[in-house]
Amino acid sequence: MIARNSSFALRGEPADAAEIGRRLGAGFLLEGSVRRVGERVRITAQLIDAATGARLWAERYDRTLEDVFAVQDEVAATIAATLAGRVQAVGIEQARRKPTADLAAYDCVLRGMEHLAGYGEEANARARAMFERAVGLDPGYALAKAFLALTIYVEEFIGRGRAEGPGLERALALANEAVALDGEDSRCHRVLAQVLLALRRFGPADHHSERARALNPNDAHAAADRAYVLLYLGRPGEAVALMHQAARLNPLHPLWYWTMLARALHFSGEHEEAIGAYERYPTPGAPTFAYLAACHARLDRAGEARHFVAKVLAARPDFSSSAWVAALPFRREEDRGRLLEELRAAGLPA
């Protein structure tokens, strides 16, 4: 990011994006305007690729002037969060055009991040291969190690329900190495927090998820990952607030935000609202169906609960409520017991 005094020096000069980018040494340009009309302010912003002059993103914000400083903070946070995603997307597109043999460690990380966004077992495996390659090319690349740890965590804990074993121990080692290499990158702390939570190391998981938020308050994913940790620590109300904040920071958020919001609402006892959020996820599997069955059972909707029980058993005939709930990283046994009671009330096998 270029210092603002350098960019202000070019204000008003007749130069195109490519020339400004060359003079500032910047790959992207953010330009905009602020206009006041009565008691309202209109802020416009657009992101430009300095190399091509192409407009990558544009947005307009209309706000009241009741609290101009709050308006300033809100818009700045939203722009920062949105631009980070757009710049990353451009980097992924550029990496995709390069022949596989020419990929550097950074390009491998970008391609891995693209695969991660695809979800599913195959997508995660492709992402893991890219991150393994990045670490091989640059063993000191903190983010590559963090994301490699994340893919292993997804494979072992999310995919196979394992809360221990050599896979998670390797993920923990990689995530710890990533934080040691770059303790100022919030993403490294985010991944470490998730692995620690899976291993039931609740205090350190709490610390690192909070550290990620402190390092980058405008990172929507840091807020969402913090919410994930909090809902299992027994603080689902805080998790709901953070998920709403994450969605405001990243209006184009990935679909998994709905699942996190739904769980936070569910564990907060807001079952009706949780159902609406669960149903926003377009490709639900057995876990989502189980949560929906539990919510409907809590609301005394036996017919709807049976409907989702059937979906759970069709997707996973050997489903066991006790085994599934035992694998979830609840800190408080009363939270685990409450969910188990709901699943059994819905009619799912013990």
C-alpha cells in the first residue's frame, strides 16, 4: 500500500491509470469521491487494475450524517474488506494463466486458495497439493504452511470427524510454525485457532482467534472464524453478533457464512431464525439435515423433524447422534447434552 502523501501528490494531474500505477509502483488504484446533500453523504469508490485500466469493482454508499465518524469507520471497514477479496481474486486469475511448471510459491498459494473456495473432498485435496508444493518451494512461507495445516484439518476433523491422531498433530505443528514465522498475519492465527479447537485446547484456541481479530479487525473471515470458536466455547450470543458483522464487512461472503450463522443462532436458542439460515446453504449434507431436524423438534414440529431425519439417514445410514455430537468440540457438556436431546427428540438414532 502506497502512503497517502505520495498519492495526494498526483491529485488533479491528467494521467491515466497505467501512468499513475507506474509512478507510484502500485498494481491497483482506489479512487472515489464524497458528496454531501443536506443531512446525507454519498461516498463512491472504485478499484482499478493499474496495468490494464480495467475497473474491477465499484460501489456507492449512502449514509446519514448523524454520526459522521461512525459513517467514516463503517465505510472504510467495508471498502477495506471488499477490496481485499477483489485483489485476491485478480491474483488468482493471473496465477491461473501461468503454466504449471512456472508457478512460484505465491502462485501455488493463490491456486490453492481458489481450490479451497470450491469445498468438498476433491477440492480440498487439490488445495492441499498446491500448498504442499508451495511449502516445498519456500519452506519459510508462513501462509503456505498455515493453509496446508487448514487443508489437513478439513480432511481429518471436518471430513473424518477425528479429534486426534497424526494428521491433526501435523496440522498443529504446521500452524504453530506459520505463527512463529509471521505472527503478524491474522490468517496464521485463524488457522491455528481452528486446529486447537478441534484438539479441545480451548484456552489457546480462544487466544489465537482473538489475536486474529485484533491484528485485522476488517477481515470478515477473522470475524467469522472467531464466531466459530465462540459458539463452541459456550458464547453463541457473541458468535451471532460477530457473524452479522462479518456479513456486513463482506457482502459477497462465501456460502459457509450461512452455516456458521445458523449454528450460532441454533446454539443461542433462536431456532426459527436458525432454520432460515440453515436453508440458505445450497448444498446441505447430513450434518445440516441433522441440525434442521433438531431445530424443528425443539419447535415441536414433529412432521418437519421426521422429514429431515429421513434425509440424514438417506445420506448417512449409519448415523449415530451420540457419536456425532461427541465429535463436536463443545467446551461445556451442557451444550453437548442439549443438542443430543434435540436430535433424539427428532427421532434420530442414538
